[in-house]
Amino acid sequence: MVASLTNAAPRKTEHSLNVVVIGGSSGIGRAIVEGYAKLDCRIFATYYCKEEGIVSLQKKYPGLIDYGHLDQGDLDSIEAFGDKIKEWLDNSYPENAGNRRVDILINNAALGSATVVKYVRSKLATEGKLESFLQLSQFRQQAVEDEALMRVNSLGPLWVTDIIFPLLRNQATATMHRNFGSIVFMGSVGGSTGVFPQYRASDLMSKAAVTYLSKHLAAENSHSQCDVFCLAPGATNTEMFQSSTLNRMGASELSRFLSGMPKCRLIEPEEIASAVVALTTEKWGRIFHGAVMDASLGLGVRPGLQTEAPE
């Protein structure tokens, strides 16, 4: 199911861009949505289970943000999402067919080592299959979760991009202000740049696949007007990182952990969002086409600060 579009009148400026943010209801994704909204961009953001995060931004920036549900591990959901994006573009610019294009696609949604358990079990409960799943061996249960991580985190961004790519701005659909489209993939310091053996292998394998996907698409588009980037954030102050790592720690352990991290702190979602917005809206960003950017405060070049930290 995809939520209906807002009834608020579209708000546009001379330089407004059409931005699609996958996974825009919390954490880095929500910060990215707000970053583009501050520039008066028109945004379509997706959520999986935290609709309220986008609703609050929609109220804060009336006329700029539409949203819909998306399970990027489900092909039916992805196809419905593609139809909704076409409807969104038509509704946003009924008077100007040249603007019926997506300028920027942000592939941010992903499962983590902890959140995959909730994802799998909630889907199975909906299908009436949870009880039989719980009767499986631990090996089988973990295998189901591994498949979900690879499907959602690796194939999902591929399928979403396949749906959106024909709608991206290009030379043939240029306006006086922009003749190119941008795609950003959100990787991770674990899998994209470094090795972190305390996390699930399938989790980091899925991020490594996203990193390869970004380079593959960049190579395919060497002569097109589509720019492709991958950012690999490090330890960021999000609910996902809290679930996978921080919530397991007591107060003293957390204090030691943070003091041992690069620059003795976590990255804030707004910092990653600012980098993404600048990269895709400033002309200088185009020189980074094909780059996989370590955005980890240096954790990627010294992962032992986390992996070898004393217990």
C-alpha cells in the first residue's frame, strides 16, 4: 500500500528540485528530507513502519513533502511505489511537462543486524507463518533473516533504482537550471570500507553489494547525465545504531565506547544529510561521480577503534 498524496498545494520556487528519498522517516533519511525541504525542494519520502516521522515534517514544511509506504524487499510494493511517483510528478507540475522528472534519488532505506529480526517476524506474523517459523532450527531462522538482509539492503536499492531511472532528469529533459540527475546510495563503514566482525556477516555483505552497485551504475553512466555516488557513514546517532550496538551497553561501557571512537563522538544524522544535499545540489559535486566516500570520522581507516576496543 502507498499512502495518498497530501492535499496541500505544491509549493515551488524557480529552482525547486524533485527529490525522492527512500527511507525518509527516521535517522539519516529524515534529516535528508528536512535538508532538501529547507531548500524548497519538492520531496517524496517513503517509510516502512514509522509514518509519524514524515508526517511531522510534512506539517513543518507544508506543500513540499509527500510520502508513501514502501517495502523495498517486496516487488509489488516497489511497482506500486513507481506508479505513485508518476502520479506525484503529474500532480506537482500539471502545467509544465518539462518538470515531470526526478532530479535526485536517495537510496537510504536498509535493515540492520537488530532490525532485521523485527522485520522478518512482523511479516511472518501478518502472513500467519510466525508460529511455524519459531519451530525452525536456529540455523534456519538465521538463514531467513540473512535472506531478508540481502533482499532488502542489496536487491531493494537495485529494484528501486530500476523503477526510478527512466524518470531521472537528463539532457533531453533539461530545464534552464539543471540538465542532470543524481543518485545517492547509502552504504556503511562496515561493508563499504572496513571490516567489523562483531556484526552479522550478511548485514555487512549487503552493504558491500550496495557499494558495488553504485560503482557499477557509475560505470554504466560514464557518458550520461546521471551522477552516482555512495556515502559510507560510520557510527551515527540513529535508532538503528542504538538497537544494534548502544542499547546493549551500560552507562560506564557506553562512556568508554564513545571516548574511544574517532573524535570521541558519534556522527549526527544532520551531518550526513548536509553532505548529501551539498553533493547533489552544488555543481562541484559532479566531479565525485563514481566515488565511494568514507563518511565515518576516520573509523573506516582505523576500524580497530571499535572492533578492538577493550571490553
